[in-house]
Amino acid sequence: MRKYADLLFQFVSMLTLVVALAALATLVYDILADGAGRLSWTFLTTFPSRNADQAGVYHALMGSIWVIGLTAALALPVGVAAAIYLEEYGTRSRVARFIELNIANLAAVPSIIYGLLGLGLFVRLMGMGQSVMAGASTLALLALPVVILSTREALRTVPSTIREGSYALGATKWQTIWHQVLPMALPGVLTGLILALSRAIGETAPLITIGALTYIPFAPDSIWSKFTVLPIQVFNWVSRPQVEFHTNAAAAILVLLALLLSMNAVAIIVRDRYQRQGRA
Amino acid sequence: MSTRALEWIIERLLFLCAALSVLTTAGIILVLAVETFEFLREVSVVEFLTGTEWTPLFANQRFGVLPLVAGTMLVSAIAMLVALPMGLLAAIYLSEYCPSGVRRVVKPVLEILAGVPTVVYGYFALTFVTPVLQQFLPTLSGFNALSPGLVMGLMILPLVSSLSEDAMRAVPRGLREGSYALGATRMQTALRVVVPGAFSGITAAFILAVSRAVGETMIVAIAAGQQPRLTANPFVPVETMTAYIVQVSLGDTPQGTIEYRTIFAVGMLLFLMTFGLNLISTWLREKFREEYA
């Protein structure tokens, strides 16, 4: 009897996993079925339009690339510097402990709250307007906790013997970090950055809140341009009642997912090379 | 410049970058507080927190936030009914039953589930789940709380399962072996030894999941509707706090008006709710770490 209960329980708990994975498969299938037929080179290279069958995602795709590029440029140096401080300098100090707790909490603040911060601080107070710069600054703050946490993990994998060897040769703390520790941790740092960015590229709510436009007929040409991004374009199309626009939304989702997958592929390749180097 | 001075400067610079996270928190609180304060000069706290009508965008303005809170609670509750039991069972399977080969395949796939942009889930809820549900529930309206709730549960499930699994794996092997030695089955061991042993870790995961659901925006903005309504009926359109912020942001509400300030007041409430939940979750996880330290 007990044995059957055990088997039944095992079956039910396995079933939950199967259900979750089947739901994922349904989601992917549904979007492919809706949007794959709409994908074409023209769809990628034309601007939005009132006519669903003539609309494209060029402006949104370019907007996403601009915003994510700038987000990376802002979040990488600051995030890595913060992680170095917490991991190599501030360990065990009370201030560092407080900062750590704060980062853990920030990582769980809803993204739309970052949008309100961006609206109040970057768009209004600092006068950036609804620019690529304001959007990227907001997303950089959102990505920072993830970059810091993954960089710290990468720094922790560098053996302490490397640091001690460098000190023994007379190097200072910063020289040791810059010339020995960081290069060794770099692949881990980059993997973490790409994962943080792949989350940021799908963010919609904070950018809507700072007022990124939903209809914009041009691609950004500087960091002060107004912009829109792929997820906002998806939201715009899916919010319309006409089914033809839903088809466009599904196709734009496919473009977004393709972008996401290629970023993750890069992260996996980097991690893979790193692991092989570690073993060699 | 001497090496020593340079080292000192670099350390200060690094510290500034680390301190930026504290400034971010301070910035969030300040931005929200300033506008909320201005808002509360025109609307009393009592009216805001206990009013049952929310119509800031209509001619007859009412500022009772309860309908938005109710919408948020309703969708989150539905999401938790999916994510908590399924996430916990999935975690038990992965930690106690699953062969390591299967685990290596399943875990990354679950991570994909967590990495799908929320706007994609919104599309899925509106254009697939709602029509399918309408086949069985003819009274279900096109926008409702049920469909985004279910989809949100699916989105949060990996968070619950992965954090719960981590907690269960931290329970020492010896406890399991003791249980097996007494003749317990794997189910008895899982439910009476491992889950109680990982209780605070699992609770921390559950609370974090609630916080995620409360702050989730795009799924509800797309599939739940834009009608603030004080109801527990999952079949009719509702509006959550997050969806309201999106709705106002999409319009062109001029800065400095009371309509503009409402999104900061609602945001403040949302921030306080999620921040409180996150603090409890962090505290529980610390406690759990101490138990097996």
C-alpha cells in the first residue's frame, strides 16, 4: 500500500513537470503558427504602418539594439566595479553587508517601479526626455543587481593562490585585480552580462512608463533620439482589436525570441570555452 | 602620483559604484515619496486607502485604490494556486526522485520558461488561453483575471521550483538516510523529513513568488482589461495596480496634474508591498542558511 502511494506521488509530481513543459511547447507552437507566415525580409526592414500587412519592425529592432548596446556600456563598468569592491575590498565590513542586502532586495523590486524612477529622475529631473539614453539608464539600473551578483560569482572562482602569487611578486592590490583576477574571471563576467541583457531586452513595462513611444516612424540615430523597442511594438499590436495586427505581434515576438536565443547562444559558447580552458 | 595614492583613489571609486545601489533605492523612495506627498495634499490618505471607487481619468474623479488592490490580489491569488503547488511538486520530483540525467535536461528548459519576456506571455494569455477557456466557460469575458492569472502562474513556477529545490538539496543527506533506515518510503521522507526540514527556505521562495506576481505588469496589462472593479469574480475584466500605471503612461497625461501623480501614489503602494515581502523572504532565507550552517 505504502509502495503504491509512493509510486502515485512520484507520478503526480512528475506530471506537474510534464504539464509545465507541455505549456511551454504550446506557447512556442502557438506563436510559430500565428507569426511564422508573416516573417519576411520586408517585415524586418520596413517601418510601421496603419495597414497591418505593410507594417514592419525595422524601427523597433534598431531601437532595441541601440538601447541594449547602451545598457551594456553603462551596466558593465559600474556592475563590475561594484562587484570588485564587494568581493575583493569590502568583505565582512558592515557597510558592505548593508550594500549586499540592498542589492538582493533591489533585484526583486518590480521592473515597473524602475520605470517610475526613470521617469522622475532621468526623463524629468535630468532632462533626458524620452531618449535612448533615458531608456538605457533605466534598464542599466534594472540590470545592475544581476551583473553584480554574477560578477561576484565569477570573481569567487579565481583561486586565491593566483592573488597570493601576484602579491609575492610585489604587485599592489589593484594591479593584482586588473592584471590577474579580472582576465581570469572575464568569461564568467561576460556570461552574466549577456544573461542580464537578455532579460533587459524583453522588458516592456519600465520603458512604457518612461514614455518610450508606441508609434514612431524612424530608427534612432543618436543616444538622444526618441525610440521604441520590440516588446513595446508587440504590446502595441496585441492591444489592437484587429486579428491582422495580432499576426504582426506574433511575428515580432519571433524576431524578439530570435534575438534572445542568439544572445543566449553567445553566453553558452563563452561559458563552454571558459570551462574547456579551465580544464586544460 | 604615488602608487599608494592611486590605490586609494581606485578603492574609493569602486566603493562609489557599489554605493550606487543604495542610491538607487534612495532614488526610488524619493521620487515616489515626493509625488505621493503632492498627491496626498489633494486626496486624504483615508480616502486613498479605503475608497472603493477608482476613477481618476473620468470627469467624476474618485481616488479609492481598493479596486486596483483587489484586481492585483485576485490575479496574484490565481497565479499562486498554479505556481505554489506545481512548483513545490516539481521541486520534490527534481530533488528526491529525478535521475540526474533527466534533471540536467529539465532544469535549463525550466529556465527558458522563466526567461521568456512577459509581453510574450501576455500575447499567449490573450490570444490562446482566453479563447480556449471560453470553450468551457461561455460566460468568460474577453478580458478577465483567470487567464492572465493562470499564465502568470506558469511564468512564476520555475522561480518556485528552483528556489525550493535549492532549499531541499541543502537538507543534509543524513536526515534522509535516517528516514529510509526507519523504513519510510521516498514519499514519506520527502513530505515528512525533507519539506519540513527545508520549510523556511520553501516559505522564502513562496513569498518571493507572491512579490513577483504582485509586481508583474505586461501579462495583466494585455489580458486582464482596464476596468478597476472591486470583485472576486475571475471571469470579468479587472485592472491591477501595475496595469493602471501602464494605462496612464500610454496616454498623454500632463506632468503636475493629479492624474499624473496617481501613478506615483499607486507605485509607492506597490513598492511598499513588494519591498516588505522581499524583506521577509530575505530574512527567512538567512534563517534557513543558519539552520544548516
